[in-house]
Amino acid sequence: MQPTLKNPKLWHEQAYVNGKWTASKSGKTFNVINPSTGDVIVALPEMSQEDVQIASGQALAAFEQWKKVSPKVRGSVIRKWAQLLLENAEDLGRILTTENGKPFAEAKGEIAFAASYLEFYCGEAERTYGDVIPSANPANRVFAIHQPIGVVACLTPWNFPAAMVTRKAGAAIAAGCTAIVKPAGETSLTALAIAYLGEQAGLPAGVLNVVTGMQNLAEIGKALCEDPNIRKLSFTGSTAVGKLLMRQCSSSLKKLSLELGGNSPFIIFDDCDLPATINALMGAKIRNSGQTCVCANRIYVQRGIYSEVCRLLVDQFSQVKCGDGFEDGVTVGPLTVQRGVEKVQAHIDDAVGKGARILFGGQAMDRTGYFFQPSVLADMSDRMLSHNEEIFGPVAALYPFDTEEEVLKMANNSEVGLGSYVCTNNLARVWRMAEGLEVGMVGVNTGVIAGGEIPFGGIKHSGFGVEGGKWGVKEFMITKSIVMSIPAI
């Protein structure tokens, strides 16, 4: 069911290509499901390779004009886009909660988060500075300039359906590129609403395009990877899919940004500010019902305070209200997809079978929708599934440790390296841990490590490339050298 909106023009049931709302060429559709109720919200176009080719051709034609637009003008359009997101935050939040499930207050917070990327990029559009390079040859003058790479494909996930669109496409458009966004089928309505506001802000036809699909996901992804018009692909999702896309991009030698799986350690030392640490941990654990790539997945607690942290977390989790995102006081909504419930249950069953204790929760909720009880597990070990995989649900899994050296080794014992967290009041330890953790991001005494101005990305099997900040814009640009010979007088 469509939510009631103050601005009904935000609701779109077709894809967006070259400034027009369009069905798929085949006429096929797929259903978007409300995870709180299991009801069908709407049917959206099920697009195919043919639709991708049309979108890429239109985006390429638009690029020839957009790249010539001055950075100042591009920035002004993006600034207006950010303003429109904030002005329509309540309606956008309603759309987001309806298709994603996260609590309404959190959904509105994500819209502000999404706008923050555009607010940063609108200024960064004018700061893509080049360099004057001292030449080894006195007769030459050498320069390096940055130029937009071309048409880019942005594949965004369902866990942050607004912020991932602006973090990727906003940076690309600021750089002078044109973009084709393929949102997750489960949360395409939010992306379509954001595209509408981009149009209202002044984005010319073809600069931002949104293609939709769910059953044809593999076909669409392959088409985006192999299309010669597309020069860059940015993807957020699982490591397995990222590796597949990388292989498929090899024939066209696309530039890639891959923000893949995480397995974030959250390390609590016994000298921390414990109340502040618990608050930070709760934010990093239950945000979006635990469905974030930088969620606190492995919670390491020094043995001296281990029992106390277990007690405090059970107390906190017992006060969490789980329910439909539009219900008053709800802080944990449903998981966005049914397979998420099955995965969380599999992780808990595996852990218990290998010696973990359930301190709170531990099973799916007996109600309609994709709900799982917020849960606390104690006595985890590296033999358990959750040590190597993201739980992607509202489950706090606690591991005891004794020494700094021990926990650093435990934390780094992972194929992936995206986010991490360290809670301690020992400044020397802060630096040792921050430098020693094999990850792309470290939060110290905080559970928040993302923002418009902050570089976001990982190492190892978490991928490569950076989103956010000045680095996010440069990812969509090429560097060109200019060598000029100066004749002697």
C-alpha cells in the first residue's frame, strides 16, 4: 500500500531514463514487498539488457554536454538537490520505511545523511584541483588536470537506499559524469523519488538515470559491466557478487569501486568509559536492525568487565522496542528480506551448537513480517559462523579476551577489513590499535564512522576504492598530464 504523502509527486512506479518515466521494453514487472506486513506495495518495471543499452546510450549523449558545464553550475544544482531532499525528508522517510522497514525516525535521519553527501559534493565540484609539476627539462612546463571519466554505473544496496544513491551518484555528477543507478529491487522507490528531486533541482535529462529490476538482476548487472559506453562501475554489496562483477568488467576494463562485505570488530577495553561505550555499541549494533556493512559484528570485551558488559547489554536489549517502523517508540524494525531472518537464525543455532550462550532473545518473532528478536550471545569463539560472516541482524555476539596483543590478533583474523571500533581511554593504546587494525576505517570511542566529508572504504576482501569526502569525487575522474615545450627567445 502506498503511504500517504504531502507531495504525491515523489511516488513513481516507473523507471527513469533520459528524463522520462518509462516501463521496461518487455512490459514485465516485479513486486516490492513491505517487510513489516509481507504485503505487496507496488509493481515496478523488470528491466533487461535492452533497457540498459538504451539508458547507457542516453547517458553517453548527456555526458557530452554535462562535462562542459562549469563546476560552479554543477555545484549549484547539487546544492539545490540536497535542499529538496531536506524539504521532503518526511515524505522520503515514509517511502523508505514502507519498503525497507527501518523505524520512521531512523529513515528521516537517513534522508538527512543522504543530503549531507550532496551538501559536501556541491562544494567539492569546484575543488578538483590539478597540479603544476616542476619539470626535469627546463624547456618544458608540466601540468596535471582531472577530468570526468564518463558514464558510470552505480549499484546500490537495500540497507541504505537513499544514502548510497547520493554517496555514489552525487559524487559522479559533481565530477562531471553522468550516472545510471541500479538500486536494489527491494528498495527502488526511494531511488526513484530521489531522481525526481534531482530533476526538480535542475539535472538535465540523461545525467541521472534509474533502471529497476529484481528477477533479471544477473542480466542487468552483466549488461552494465560489459557495456562499452560505461567507463566506471561502483558497487556496494557482498564480496561474492563484487568478485563476479570484477570478472565481468574485465572485457571493458572499467574502473571499479567495490565496497564489499564487512565483519567489524568492536573492541572494549576495561579502561573505557563504560556508559558511553554501551551507548556507542548500541548505535553500531542495532542501527537499521543490524543490517549495515560496518555493524559491530564481533564484540570483543576484556575479561575484567566481561560479565558487566553482558549484564548491561541484556538490560539495553530488553528495553528495545521492535515493531513496524511507523509504530510509536519503535527502534528496531523488521529485517528487509525474509532470507535475512533465516540467516540470523542459522548463525544463532550454529553458535549455540558450538558452545555460545543465549542471554536474551534468540529467535524470530511470532508475528507477520520479517521480524527477529534483538538478541545477545555470550562466549563466542572463532569456530563459529559469525566469526567469519556478517550476521546482518540485531544480534550482539560477545567474545572475551585478556590482552591487547591477543585481541588485535583475533580482530585481524578475517578475510575482510572494512570498519572497526575501539573503546579505551588509553591514548597510547588508541594509536597502537588504530594503526594495527587491518581495516579501512577505525572508530575510537564512537559507533559512527561515516559522513559526507569522511573517506569510506575497506581493504582485503572488503574491496577497494573510497566513497565520501574529496576522495569520493576523485574516484570518478581521470588524471591527464600536459607537457608543454617553451621555445627559447
